[in-house]
Amino acid sequence: MKEYEEAVSGGETGKKFAEFYRMLAECNKRINLTRIIDEEDCRVKHFIDSLAGEKYFPQGAACCEVGSGGGFPSVPLMIFRPDLSFVLFESVGKKCAFLEEAVRALGLNARVCNMRAEEAARDAAFREKFDVCCARAVARMNTLAEYCAPLVRVGGCFVAYKGEAAEEIEEAGRAFSLLGLRLRCAERFELPAQSGKRTLAVCDKVKSTPSAYPRGRGKERSRPL
């Protein structure tokens, strides 16, 4: 964790994190990107938290993020790991505009797509094309798995950034099995300065996701697997 604390505070990466925070705080005055606006809270609860999962992203991985919002964990990961490339899926146009501005200003290797995850997962250009799919604060695990699993290639992985998540990870066992996922680990850790307990749930894609998923029309949320 100390390596990540240093990365967000100093050197060239620190400058980029400072610029990203400035952009985030400014844009947040116009649209709701985050409830965490204090600079130190943002540094710990957004930036360091995002970096905590970077070890699960292979070198040079082609990644996607579902429900990008303000760009967590994708933007901090790309600042820290310029070898990573991302496609960012976000359904709200104003948030997409912010993400596009951040990608340009910070020189990141990313493409922003204004579309819902279930639409992306049925697009041949994206379905089972990514080494890693990640998401943070989007939905409960069984719903989130249905959004994300179809985007991951067989042999890749799905990384979910969660808080205390033991119960929802357990309830998602059936969803994992149906979607071609196998839970690799649920890594629990605590953020610096007693800023909260977190969980990284990592699932390997062990077989192709059946074409029936995602079901669409809101069934992922209304009738979770």
C-alpha cells in the first residue's frame, strides 16, 4: 500500500493525480461524479483504493470498465500503469464527456463508449474481447457478474471492487457458475488512515458465457441470477 501512497503524492504520477483531482473537483460542481470531494479523502478512498487491485491486471492487458462514472478504478490504474489500455463503458453522456476530457488531458490509452454494459456485451466488437473487466460501486455481485462476464475472454478475469462483500460474493456462486466464472479470491484489505475496509473479488473466466447472458431489459437487477 505504501507504494501506492507514494505514487499518488509525488513524482510524475503524483502530478497527474493532482491534475485529475483538479478536473474531478471542478466538474463535480456541475455534475454528480462523486460524493467524496475532500482532496485527502479522494486520494485515499478513490486513488489508493483504485490502485489496490492493479496486481490483478497483467502487463499490457486490454481492459474494460463497466459503469465508469468518474473514472474509478480505470483512470488511477492507467496513470500508475501506462501499459494498460481501457475501454470505458458509461451510460450517462455528461460523465462520458468528463472521461474523454480526462483521457485527453492525462494522455491515457483509453476509449470512452457512451453505452450500457448489457448493450456492449451483445456487440461483437466487445463480447469476450478483454483480458480484464473491472467495476466499482455499480451493483451487487450477482448482477455485476452478468454485466461483466460476457465482456471477458476465456482465460481473462473479472475484478470487482467492493466494500464488505462476503455475503454478496457467497450469494453470487450460482451466477458465477452460469456465466463461466470461477472465484479466484476475495482479498480483504483496509485503506490507510482507517478509511474503510475493502474487498477485491477476482474471478477467472474458465469457459465462454452462454449467449443468453446478459438478459437485458433490466432483468440483471430485477431478477438477479
